[in-house]
Amino acid sequence: MTFTLVADVQPGSRTPSAPAASPAARPPAARRRGLTAFLGFGNRVLGHVILAVLSLIAVVPVYWMLATAFRDPADALSLSPVPWPLSLDNFAYIFDAIPIAEMIGNTMAMAVAMTVAQLLVAIVASYAFTMWEFRGKKLLYLLFVGSWLVPFQVTMIPNYVLISQLGLLNTVTGVVLPNLCSAFGVLLLRQHMQAFPRDLVDASKIDGRSSWGTLWLVIVPNMRPALASLAIMLFISAWNEYLWPMLIMPQSDALIQVGIRSFLGEEGNNWGALMAASGLACLPIFFIYLALQRYVIDGFVRSGIK
């Protein structure tokens, strides 16, 4: 036998329901918006603090280099953060000790030649890997980019033997020849070309342009930010080369990287002159970056847009 319990509900009465939440249990919309705004402000403040700390880490060594360069030579090892009294003796000494203007000119020629060569190879290779279809394309691209993972020290001895046999020792050509190609440049430009509208390329071919004309008249003019940013990065990398130029052009009056090392010796290190020469060596890169920094930022932004 089954029994069913029926609640005694009077006619006209309401069924009891759960008690309503109190206003204090549910935060008002204004309170939620205020909490969200506070958290957003806190995140912005934390982000600016982290950026400020990272900026100090990057700027302090540069400031200390300049501070040591402007100190009196007798106070080169001073720990005072402010170089006082200011002195130009270190700069006068390096102009008398080494032909620094000639060395900066040689280094500029080397860096410009390497940058132009690597940029041209990167443009042509990235165009082929992006716009053309051929057998073994993916494998060839993987091998090409994989060369970026091979340390230069591994190929340094074979390259030195080859440069010696070609009779290019103690020449800027010997420094530039093994560095005519940059796998990083190909990788970066290929990413930009993949985002380039194919409709423009097809329209150029319909107009009768060849692949060479399409590359230089359609694609390259529309990739100036990416090309400028890559050129700056390649120039900075070439300018900072030290080991290979020291092997090929070991004389101290050849390149600025080798000339700076002449202030380090067994008898002692001339830190004031070393920092002064290093400061002058940084000026070309500093001015080039100031003039073209917007292209660097724009190039990185565009590299992530598809």
C-alpha cells in the first residue's frame, strides 16, 4: 500500500519560497565596477614598475660607461655615481693612441656591406620560399633555417682556411664574405611575405610583370617598415661582431672592435680610455636607431598581424 502526503495549502495562500538574498550579500554594480577599475589600475602600476626596473637594468651599465669615460684618468676606478670634475682627457688620449676615426670608418664599411648583402639575400630567398612552389621546398626551408642553429664557432676554422686560400686575410672582404646570408633575416621576411595580399601579386602578373618585377615594384615598396627594422638589426649585429673580425684583421688599427681591445694589456687596463672608445663606438648605432626606431616598432607589430 502506498501513501501520498499532500501539504495542507489554504486557498488563496502562496507557496513558501527560499528567503531572498540580502542586499549586503550581493555587491552592487557600482561596487563591482569600482573593484574592476582598481584591479586594472593596480595591473598598470605593476606593469610600469616592472618596465622601470628593466629600464634601469639596461641603462645603468651605459651610464656607468659614460661616467667612467668622463672621469679624470686617475679616478677611473672611483665608485662615485657622479663623475666630478668632468674631464675630456680620456677622449684626447684615445685620439692620440689609435686612429679611431679610421677604425670607425672601416667598421662602418664592413657593417654596411654585410647588412646590404644579407638584406638582398633575405629578400630574394623569402620571396622564393613564399611565392613559388617547387619540389623539396619545405625540406630546403628547414635546412636553411636550421643553419641558424649552428654556432659560428663550428664553421669558423673552415671559413678561415677558405679566406686564407683566397688571399683575403687582413681585408674587409674577408670579414664580409662568410656573412653574406642571414637565416634570421629570411625567417623574418618570409613571415611578412606570407601576410602580403596574394591578389596584388596576381594582379601584377596579369599586368605582364615578371617575378623579378613583381618583387621589386610591388612587394618591396609595401614592406619598407619590415625591411628597415631588419636592416637596423642586421647592422647592429654586424657592428658588434668581434671574434671573426679579430681573426681576419688582427692589426689593432683595422676595426673599432679590435682597436678597443688594445687598451687591455698585461701591464694593466686603461679603463678610462676603454670606456671612452666604447662610448664613441656606440654613437653610430645610437643615432641610426634614433632616426629609424619607429620602423623597428612598426616592423615587430606587423610581424604578428596576419
